Amino acid sequence: MSTAAATVRPREVLADLLPASRVRDVALVLGGAALTGLAAQISVPVPHSPVPVTGQTFAALLVGTTLGASRGLASLVVYALAGLAGVPWFAGGSSGASASFGYILGMLLASTVVGALARRGADRSVLRMAGTMLLGEALIYAVGVPYLAYAADMSLSAAIAAGLTPFLIGDALKAALAMGVMPAAWKLVRR
């Protein structure tokens, strides 16, 4: 058994395996925000929808899972506030509030919840990770779709058609990827 495996505790997330310090936490929070901003640049327009397919939801969920609830939330708060302040790192290099900003607000909630679940070991098996990612995605949509309806002056059914339905297959693929990545990372750490 390696030293790293011997020091893994059940209530830890992957980020906790790094030597603890304020510098570590600040670097992780800023790194999580930057990762989310970079992933948002993977942006594919969806016909008849103001919401593109992006990598930012996947990044936000991984940030929450890897960093834990408080650092994950802090990362997404930095991401959201910097984007509102003009940093062009929302989907497709945009900034400021738009009709799809509700999804970013949903990511704040989702990263916190998946981070809390990761502290309880939800990121260590494929099955638990699947449930964690699906819950995170559901939380993003629970905030993003009503916000889209309000901001774009759409009916709720139109917002569901434009801001949820076209994304289900892609989100299932993102969840499947996360189901492999996180448990595999823990297996590597245990070696």
C-alpha cells in the first residue's frame, strides 16, 4: 500500500490530497474558475435555441466533485462574477448576463451539491458517480430553464424545448465520462 493510499480518508475529496494551505485553496479555486471558463469555449450553437452545447457544465460538475462543496462553490462564484464583470469566458467568449445565465446560476448550486456528495464518497464508484452527475445536471436545468423562460420571454414549455430537450443526450455522455474519470482517479490515488 502506498503512502497516498494510506492517507486517503473517507470524507476527503481529491483536492484534499494536496498539502493543505491557503495558497493551495486559492490556487484550486482560481484554477476551477479558469477550467470552467476554458471549457465554456467548447461551444456549439443549437438551432432554435439561445443556449449552446458547451463543456462548462461538465467542468463545473467536475470542479465541485474534485474540490468539494465550499471550494467548488467559490470557483463558480469567481467564474460567474468575473464573467459578469466582463471577462470573456462564458460560452463562446461572451460575458455579462444573457438568457442562458440561469444555467451558470444553476452550476453554483450543482457544484456545491456534488461537492458535498463527493465528501461522502459519491465520486468513488461508477454507480454513485452516475447518480451524482445526473443530480448535478438536474439542478442546473432546474435553475437554468425557468431563468431562460423569464429572460427570453418564453413559455415554460418553449424553454424546455429550447433549453433542456436538445441537451439530454450530450449531458448523458458527459455524465458517462465523469463516471469513468472520477472513480479511475481514486483508483490511481489508492495505488
